[in-house]
Amino acid sequence: MISFFLNNKKIQSDCSSGILVLDFIREQVGLTGTKEGCREGDCGACMVLLGRPVENGIIYNAVNSCLLTLGEVHGCHVVTIEGLNRSDGLTPIQRAFFDRVASQCGFCTPGMIISITGFFLNTAELSLEAGIEALNGNICRCTGYQSIKRAIQDLCEVFSGDELKNTPFSEERVALLVKWRFLPDYFLNVLRNLKDFEPYCLETQQSSLDKGVLVAGGTDLYIQKAEELRYKKLVFLSNRPEMNFIRVKDKHCHIGATVTIEQIRRSDVIRGLIPSLFETLSLVSSTSIRNRATVGGNIINASPIGDMTIIFLALGASVVLNNGTKQRTVPLGEFFLGYKKLDIKDTEVLDSLFFPMPKQGSRFSFEKVAKRRYLDIASVNSAILFREEEGIIRDIRISAGGVAPVPILLRRTCKYLSEKKLHTQVIDKAAGIAAMEVSPISDVRGSAQYKTVLLKRFIYAHLMDKKGLL
Ligand SMILES: Cc1cc2nc3c(=O)[nH]c(=O)nc-3n(C[C@H](O)[C@H](O)[C@H](O)COP(=O)(O)OP(=O)(O)OC[C@H]3O[C@@H](n4cnc5c(N)ncnc54)[C@H](O)[C@@H]3O)c2cc1C
Ligand code: FES
Ligand code: FES
């Protein structure tokens, strides 16, 4: 039995764990406020809040229910727009949308309200910018975004202040938002009720990992094969809390495979090591996808343009693989053997990755060009880590994606740049070498020639831009 709270009701279902939450809530429960648009994580019409109990409370995130399966929500709280509605009037977010005429046909509105509620549940400080960012996975096709922005601006002005800033996330934040009428009162009891739930996925024990399809965030799997996986045995890695950590040990930073991209983005540890990653990672998909997409899934996905893979290649990361009895470590630069071919066995799981803490004075930067800013994978992407010692380039690593069948390190370019002084002619030559050591193909993301030009531009941007000092 899969058990969870859907709004204020306990659900017990013997449906297949591979059924999409979107289909379940609309077709089986009849809650049609959650809309179906693209079914590909692109439009945000299907947004729900997913509340997952953690050690000291419950964490809510806005996620796309078209990429979320029923088995994944066992023991969790799923909130649809119906679960936010109050019997005594509009919530402040709904009121702001109404006052600013931020909804016309209304198709996108439930998803928007859910995303902004997720923003209030998670944000440390209210700002228009951060509010807009929380909506970067929601598309509106008729109202126009100005009135939606005005609604967010109103909310930020009315509710800014110390009370929100001083309220830690989780239970205290939920209580504050109930007091402010953003959430109905039943939210106060949900955590207590969830504590009674039995664990569901005992099969995540190592012995049975090879007997099912591993699901991390599902943001790649459910785009590729939602139908095929509907009745397959699924193994949900989110049930393995030991794979979710970010810590520094022995001068290395270690990251568990199920850590989400948004967790990395918001991690104080990561911010201490590479401050620019907070900004950089806003270029990866959208907030709601980053709330689910894991670093492990990004690497195993083996896309030649996976953003996290490109970033960790430049940081000199290695992956840790585990078959239940033995662990082995492979440098990320040697992990990709050919297009979608990896040095991993069927019996192995990617447990974690680690990279050496960058030396003081190092510079890191990431460049990505895609057809649009958010919610798009790159045509070409690239990252660099290096340092200058008395003007001499040392410890340089440049990675590049979209220019070969696998994500690569530009080894020849790095060899040339090592021990050189940075000046224009050196950068010109390095860009030329980079262009020679790649083999892009022409596809929907651009011609081979265009991708080569992009890569050359990235070499200039990496080396001439003085930002990114660590
Ligand atoms: C709308 C949208 C926008 C996107 N934008 C971007 C973008 O800008 N940049 C980008 O890089 N990607 C993007 N993606 C792709 C995707 O989100 C990422 O690749 C993501 O990191 C995949 O992680 P996941 O946890 O969702 O993987 P999943 O879908 O859960 O898994 C992917 C594969 O890895 C396997 N797997 C997962 N974890 C492990 C593990 N620990 N050990 C062994 N096998 C494992 C799974 O079995 C599966 O085969 C986007 C996707 C969508 C839907
Ligand atoms: S239906 Fe479009 S994001 Fe889910
Ligand atoms: S109000 Fe019609 S799509 Fe947004």
C-alpha cells in the first residue's frame, strides 16, 4: 500500500508505484485544479507542493507532478491548489493575483499560486527578484507577466520584515504562514499524522537494487519513458537518506548522489567553497526541476551537455560506485567511455562524488548558451578552474559539453595554458587549440561550426573575465 496525505486527507492506494501523481490526483481522486499541459516539466501547469518529513520537521517544495510518481510520495504530504483554498476567503497570494488581474483564462494560475506558496515556504528573504525566480518553471500564455510581477511585488512589500526572516524553515515557517492565512489550519497537524506511516520501499536495500529501475529525481526518466515505467518495479533512491549529504572531509568536498541541484545551490558548504555557483546554477533548468533533479541522475544520464557533469569535471571530481559489498572510485574524466556508455556495472549504484577543495586564489567560471535562459539544456557549455601564481597559470582544468559524444576535459588546451602568463596572444592560441580538440556535430541545438565558435568564445570569457575569484 502507498500511503500519503493529499491535502487534508489520508490516501491509501494499491495503484502501481509508477503512476504519475498528476494522473492519480486528476483521474482517480478527481482534483482537477492541477492542470495538465506539456507532461515534460516545461510549463508548470501541473505544479504541486511536496512536503517530505525530515529529522526536524517537514520541507515543502514546488515540484512538477507530471514527473513525479506515486511511489515517490509515500509518507509525504502532497498539496494541490484545492488544499490551499480556505473556506473563509482568498489566501493573500490569491488576493494579490485577483487585485492585480494576474489571471485571465486561469489555466496557469493554480501552478503559479503553488510555486509562490513554495517560495514563501522556502525563502530566507523576500525580494521581487527571488519571487520571479520561483516562477521560472511556470509559463503563462495569456495574461502577460507584468501583472504577475506586480502581484509578487505587492506580496513582498506587505509581508517583508523580520518575522519571516527570523522564522526557520519547516515547522515554524508553516505555523507563521498559517497565521498569515497563506496555508489552511490543517497544515499544523500534518507532520504529526505523517509520523505514523510505515516505510514503504524496503526494497531500496542494496540486495534488491539490481532488481528494479533506479529513480532519483525522475526528471530525465519520466521524460524518456513514463509509459514504459508505469508498471515496472521502481527503486526510489530518495528513500536512502544516507545518500543525501554535503560535507567537507580531508580537504575534499563530498556530495551524496541524491543531493538535488537546488540543495547544492543553497548549501552553505558549497557557497563557502565556490560562491558563484549560487548564481550559476540558476541557469540549470527551473526551480521546480532543480528541486527534484539530482547530481547523480545528471551524471548517470550521461548527456554530453549535462550542466552538473561539466561543472564537476572542471572541479576535478571523482565518482564513488558501490555494489553493496565493495566501493570503487573513478575520476569523472574517465567515467564516460562513449556516447551514453559509462564505466558502471548493472550491480553498481553511484553513491557520491567528491572533489578537492579549490586552492585559495583559484578562479571558477561556467558558461552556457541555450536557446532560452531557463528550462533549456545547453547548445554548448563549459567550466574552468585555475589559479594564477605571480601571473602564471597553474592547476588549470577546462571542461566542455556539446562538442563531443561525451562531456570532456580540454586536456590539450589545459596543457598549453599551464605555466603560461595570461595575455591576449596566449588566449587566442588557447581558443584555437580548444577548437581543434573537439568534434561537435550539427543538430537541433546548432551547427558544428556554430558550436565551435561558441566554445572559442567561452575560452575568452573564462580567461578574460576577472570574475569568479574564490
Ligand atoms: C524541463 C527540464 C529542463 C532540464 N534542464 C536541464 C538543464 O538545464 N541542464 C541539465 O543538465 N539538465 C537538464 N535537464 C535534465 C535533468 O533534469 C537532469 O539531467 C537531472 O539532473 C537528472 O537527474 P534526476 O535525479 O532527475 O535523474 P533520474 O531521471 O531519476 O535518473 C536518470 C538516470 O540515472 C539513473 N540514476 C539516477 N541516480 C542514480 C544513481 N545514484 N546510481 C545509478 N543510477 C542512477 C536512473 O536510473 C536513470 O537511468 C532538464 C530536464 C527537464 C525535464
Ligand atoms: S504538465 Fe507541463 S510541467 Fe507538468
Ligand atoms: S492566465 Fe491564461 S495562461 Fe496564464
